[in-house]
Amino acid sequence: MKIVAATRNNGKIKELQAILSDLDIEIVSQAEAGIDIEVEETGDTFEKNALIKAKSVSMLCDDPVIADDSGLCVEALGGAPGVYSARYAGENASDEEKNNKILAELGETKNRKAKFVCVTALVFPDGYEVTATGETYGSITYEPHGEKGFGYDPIFYSDDLKKTFADADDNEKNKVSHRARALQALYEKLKTITDK
């Protein structure tokens, strides 16, 4: 079965291919499928945004389409930045600016609990939908640490890894990340419907 990934992110494509490889699924990017659209995420939940992306690309091809939406949720900030993680510090803010905004808002707050959330959505040509959620828990550091990763990785201290995501290599992070857990949950659901 071929699945089109509604993303331009090559890292996501590789992760999808690795996790779903046992299911005899070929993952192709939307670019490889000849689809060139930028989907606006207008939903107020991760699930709605993932489905918006998957459905938008699904209308332009005859294959199942997979998409995800993810973000950082900080307890002391009422769950912010949440679905607005990518544009929390402004539309074209750098990763550094995003991290600095979170750190400034938290200040010396003692409660620094946080989690990354990811919802993966798969939409079939007949309209059938499957979604799965993954979460990974940790806390926000008092200053950025580490050179790897992207986004909020330098300020997210992983409970599983006992270091920031930016201090972890790809293999370490992919074992415990929210996206990996969402894909694993989707994988379990897909195993029951791969002959669909």
C-alpha cells in the first residue's frame, strides 16, 4: 500500500518510513506525489489540524494520506503554546525566539511541567479516518541546552531520557518522542485494517 505524507519535512518522511516499514507500506511525500499546496491549520485541536492537512491533500490524490500536528503544552502557561506552538512568538519567529518567549513567560516559576503532544491522522480515499495520539513528558529548563533537534528541543528536558531533546541523538529521541508514540499507536490500529 502506498501512503502520501502531507508534509514537506524530510525528517518526518524518514520517521514514517522507519516505523511503518513492517506493514509493507510505501511512504511518499506530497511533493513526490506531485501535490504542491500549503495547508492552513485553522483547527483548535491537534486532531482537527492533522485531519485538515490529511483531507486537503487527500482531495488531490487517490491514495491514503497521513498527516500530523504537534506542539508543546506547558502546565504553568495553561497548556500554551499548544496548537499555536509553531507561531507562538510570531509568524516568522526563529526557534531561539520561540524558546526565549517561553522562558521569559515562565521566569522563575517552580512548576515547569510540560509535554509534547502529537496527533497523527490517516485518511483513506473512501473517507475512512484513523487518528492516534502520542505524548511525551518532561519539564522546561531554565535555559536552552544542547545543539541537536529543532523547535523547543533545547528547553524540553525529557523525563525518559534525563536530558533535553537537543542533547539527544535522533535514535534516542525517536524512541520516546510524541511523534514516534503517535505513529506506534497508529501502527497498532493499522495492523487490524491493512487489508482494507
